[in-house]
Amino acid sequence: MQVYLYDVFKIYKILKTIEQNPGITTNKLISNLRYGRGSTIWHLNRLHELGYIGRLEDDNTNVPYYYKKPKIHILTPKGKEFLKDLEKIIPAIEEIMGLS
């Protein structure tokens, strides 16, 4: 599997947004980041599978019983450590991508 710098940067932005907004819903996260829905959900699923984020149903949302309740996201301790590691390399990635 190839990993692109853009994906590393995107994962960083996802984790950073969750860190800054614990309990953020998937839709709000996608809206804040302005990334494509499909790829963002793919990254969220992968981060959850690897134990970097936790996902819970938002019990505070009033939706009809036949709708799925929105998911809220939090960083796990493993995710917090991973984010610290990413913060060390992100300035170099931003420079390479011309974002700095």
C-alpha cells in the first residue's frame, strides 16, 4: 500500500480537529475539514480500527428510531501519542507540499 504525503497530512488534520473538538460528529468533522466525505470516513474507519480514535453514538441527538444516531469521535491515549509524533514531522510535510 502506498502512502502519500497528502494522506499523512489529512490524517493529522483529522486527529487535530478531534483533539480540539472532543465529541465532534462525523458530519461536523467533514464540514470543518472540507475533505471528501468518502475518503474522510475511510480514514476515520481506519483510525478507529487501529485504536487511535474512539467512536460512540451521540445519545444527545433526537432522531427517529429508524435513523442511525450520529457518531461522535474522541482521541484515545494511543491517538494522542500518535498525534504528538505527527506534530514533529508536519512542518516538513507542509514545506514539501508548499503549504508553509
